[in-house]
Amino acid sequence: MSVLSNIYFFNKKSKYFLFLCQCLIFFIFSLCGECFCAEKDLEALLTRINPVVENLYGDTIPNDKVAEATNLLRRFLFKHPEGENKPIVYYYLGLVYMRAKMYPEGFSYWKIVLEDFPDSKAALDTINTINEIDRKGMKNDMLVNFLNKTPDNYLGHTLAWVFLAQNSLKEGNTKDVEDQLSFIESNKPELFIDVPILYSLKGDLLYINGDIEGARDNWVKYANLIDNKKKRIAVFFNVGKALMDKNPSESKRYFLLVRNIGLESPEGFSTNFKISKLNLIQEKSLEGLVEEKREPLDYARLQDRLSILEKSFPGHPLKTESFFDYMDILSLNDRVFESFKVMDDFIGKNTFDNNEIKKQLLSVIVNNLTALQSKDVNMTILKDINGKLLEIRGKLKNIFGKIPDEAENGIFNSFIRELKMIHENNLNLETIEKTKQIQRDFPEKKQEMPYNLAKSALLKYDEALIDDKPLQLLNFHYNNKDTLEFFNSPEHLAFVGSSWVKLGVSEQAQINFYDSYTQKPDSVVLAKWGDAAFKSMDFMVTKSIINTYENNYSNKTDDPDFMWLKYRFSHRLKKWDDFFRVGKNIIDKNLAGQFEPDFSNRYLDGSIQTAKWNEAKELYKKIESNLTEPDKKMILRKWGDYALLNNNIEESLRIYENLTAISDKEPKDMVRYFMALRLKGSQDKLLEGLKNYDVKDGFWKDTLDTIRSDEEKLRELSGKKI
């Protein structure tokens, strides 16, 4: 081959070589550029979806924001189907869905990360984040599956085990966790440095076992080994919370540390409430021992902090926890009523789908109810508080499905306290109405109801109405007899019966007295029943009641009501021996005054009917001044008539003369008088009376004309003129 041809051949190979080199260089630069572009695209993408990732929209992320974020991530995968960023994108796809509470979709992407990229940083991020999600069954299955598939990935393996162990601790299974931690400390202590969260797990275990100081030490070690500022703040905040009861001073120091390093964090805002609460607790414990007190709490400032938490961190659990702390602060500072108002408002504005938050809510309510029981509050304030508690109670039922017993008992006790206050103030009608309300609102608490208070109030109310307002008493009874059991108590039914007697409806009264007596046999009620039967003219029942009384209550036959019943019944049946015996007993015991004028009228009538004229005269003299004109005329007519029947003409004439004097010579009384004169044979006096007396009334005129005619005939026979 000639030199020229060699040169040509060489030049030709050089051109090919240079072309290949150029292609290679172009490919390398293209590849690097692609990687560089992918990195830049991912950085910009994460910035755009950050509001969703950080959950800055509150409890509910708008659907359009979720769709926008997931579309951007899928577009990135389409543009960069290969490369190390792929597991990161899958991780963020899962995270977006998790933040939107679309858990099945989120877990499906995280499952891809853990199964297809178990050794990636995204797998560790997934394991770290998965424990924040409140879906125990799904995440546990995923972590167990990861452990089984990656036995050689000791870092991921340890992380997954830690989170499973944390779940075990929450369920109270401490033994296995304790054994495994002891094994790691003994055989692989370096893991505590590589996986600092082991210190956090150990702190959790010690805290559960009651070793607060040991828990604190391990949590602090964990915080000092991690670079994540947000997590460090959260750890120090939780240390402060753990120490609140046992070491308030040290607890406050940790809260101040949180405020210094994370003033604008949720924990930073929340420390305001923790520190204020600790100050109040310490102040209460030292009350009376120190003269100097702190400045009053700035409630407006605390409310401002609550507003900031709600607006800036709407989905953060510390928003709710801080609110609960605020409730405790109000309660500790004797602002119980205000705390219940704020609580009612808070419950109305928030949802409670987290069991831990529900537990905190219940704890705060129970604490406030317990504090309320020990506070001195007047009846008006307690009434307002209980009105608010009823509203809270209804909302608790919606949250928990049923009202928790702890809250139900506290609210019920508050209402019973109000009821007792009302009763102590002798507000009888209000006591009854409040008892009805409590029974209606707390139907399952009937066995715990202090019905004795309302029953006592009802009987006092009966006593107040029975004399002057029996109809009001009856209306009250029949409007309420089916609401409370004690409206059918024997004591109250006796008052109902007495009300019917006062209104003149003795037949109905008998029914009430019967119901009262059969429930609780009692001599007083039996006597009242007998009185109603007597007034109903049901003499067979009256007789039976008197016999029952004398047989069962022989030591109480001197009871005024019973003596009065037997006195009238004996008079009615003309059992004069019993009548005068009981009547004289009433007089001897100075009881006649409470039965006047009926007592004296009957006694006089009995004396007249048995011809005891001297007794009748003496008694009439005693009672005459108290008798009305109609009563006097009625008594004198009967007296004169019985005297005539007993052929005591002189006595009848004396009575009839008195009668005509007070009756202004009524025809019927003059006829009586003239008949007595005829029977006596006082013909001159009779004729003189007939001559001077005239009446225009038809019946009595005919009667007097007949008497006059008879007397004229008699006079003619005797030869005298009228």
C-alpha cells in the first residue's frame, strides 16, 4: 500500500474515531444534563407540593390540591421513569394521600417503596413516617412484610422493629420490647448511635414502667443525636409534659427551652399554656404559705395564642391539647362557668375522630366537673352551668356514640346539687319541676334520684294549698300524676282526697282515701275516709270504717277526727247512748270549738229528741249568741215540735213564743203557736191571737181559716162569740 493510501486510510479512521468520540461525549453530557434536570425538577416539585405535605390546610385538604400534587408527581415519573429519584417520588405520592386521609391509596405507594426499593433512603423515610399514621393494622402488616424481605438491611430492619415495638407499648405489651432492648444493649450497643430512635423507645418503656427520670435521660439522648429541629423540639416538649406532675420546676425548664429554640412552633405556642398551668398548680399548693403572688393571668393573651395555633397549625394535635390546658387553667383559677362555655363552643367547632383526643376531651370534662363539685357557687350560677352542661352532654353523645359514664355521673351530680339547693331554699314547686326535668334527662339514673326531696316538697306544697286552694291542688295532681311516682304516694293521695271533700265531691274523695289507706294503713287517713263516706251518705261504708278503726286502733279512739266522725254517725242513726258519750268526751277534751257550730247544733238536736230539756236550755244559752237567725229558727222549730210530740205543751209554748218573736210571726211559726194554744186549752188566748193575726198567703191563710172556723164552732157550742 502506498504512503498516500496509508495516509488516506489513516485519515479515514481518524474521522470515524473522532465521530465516535463526539457521540460518546454528547451522550455523557446528555446523561449528566438529564440527571441535573431531574434533580432540579424534583426540588421544584417538592416546593410546589409542600403545603400538602406539611398539611397546612387544616383538618381537611381541598380535593383540588390533592389532585394537583399527585398529578405533578406522576408527571415527574413519566418524564424521568428511571433513576434514583423514583422511590422518593413514590414515597411522596404515598405521603400526599396519607395527608389527605386516603389511606389505602397512600399505603399502596409506600408498599412499592418498601418492597421494590428496600435499601433506599426513601424506604427509611417511609418507615419513619409510617408510624405517624393512625392505621395500625395496615402499617403493621407492611412493616412485618418489610422485616421478612430485608433480613440483611440492619438499619431498616431496626427502624421497622422500633416502630412495631412502639405499637406494642401502646397496647401494653412491654415484656418482648424490654427483652429485645436488653439484647441490643448487650450485643449491639452501637445500634443506639446508628438508630437514635432506640433511645426514644427505651424512654417510652421506662415511662410506662414509672421511671420518669430514666425516661427523661433517654429522650434527651435521642434529641441530642438527631439533626431534625422539629423532632428535637417535640422531644423536649414531651419531656416537659412527663415531668409536670413529679417535678414541676424541671418541667418548666424544658418548656422554657422549647420556647427558646422553637418560639414559632406549635410546641412553642403550647408552652404558654403548660407554664401557666404549672404556675397555677404551684400557687395553689403554696396558698397561705407565701405572701407574694404572681401577676394575674393574662387570659386575653392565652386566647390569642389559641387563635394562632388554630390558624397556623389547624391540623396539629397540640391545638386541641392546648385548648384542654386552657380549660384546666380556667378551672384552677375558679372560672368554672367560663370553662364550660368555652368548652361547649370548642366541641361545636371541631371533630373528634381520634381516640386519643377523645380520651383527652373526656378527661378535661371530668376534671372540670370534679372541680365544680368542690366550688362554692350560688344557685343562679349553677343553674346556668347546668344549662350549658346539657348542651355539652348532647354533643358528647354525638362524639362517643353514648355519653361516657364518667361524664354522665359528673353532669348528673351537678344537677342533683342544684336540686338540693332549690329544696334547701324551700322552693317546693321548683323542686318538683327540677326533679321531673332530671328524671326526663337522665332516665337511666332513676335508682339514684333523691325522690325524697321532691316528695317532701310536694307534701309542703299540698299543705300550702289544701285550705284555700283545693282546686289548684287537684289540677296540679292530675297534670302530674303520671310523671313522678310519688304523686301516687299515700300521703299525697290523702291530700287529694281532702281537696275533693272541701269541694263537696265526697264520692271521689273516698276513692283517693281508699287508695291511700290500702297502700299505707293509717288511722288519720281511715278517719278522713270515714268522713268522706259519711258525707256521701254511704252509711254502710261509714259503719264498716268505724268498726275497723275501733278494732285496729283501739288506743286512738280519742283522736279528734274519729270522735267527730262517730259523733255525727251516732246522731244520724239516733244511737243516743254513743252520741252523748262521744259528745261529752269531746266537750271534756275542749275539742268542741273546732267543730262548731255543727257540734252544738247536733248536741242540742240530740237533747231535744231525747227530751233532755234542761240540758237543751243550758246548751242553747251557750250557743245562742253564735247562731245565725236561720239556725236559731231551725233549732227552735224542731225543739218546739219535739216538745209537742212528747206532750210537753208548756215547753213547746215557751219555745214557739221565742220562735215567733225572732221570725217576725212567719205564718208557719204562728200556726205552730196556735196549735200549741189549742192543745193547752187556752181558748181565749187562741181566739185573741187569731183575731189580731192575718195572712194573705194562700196555704197558710187556708190553714188559719180552718183553725179559726173550728174555734168559732167550738165557741158557738159554748155560747160565746168570737
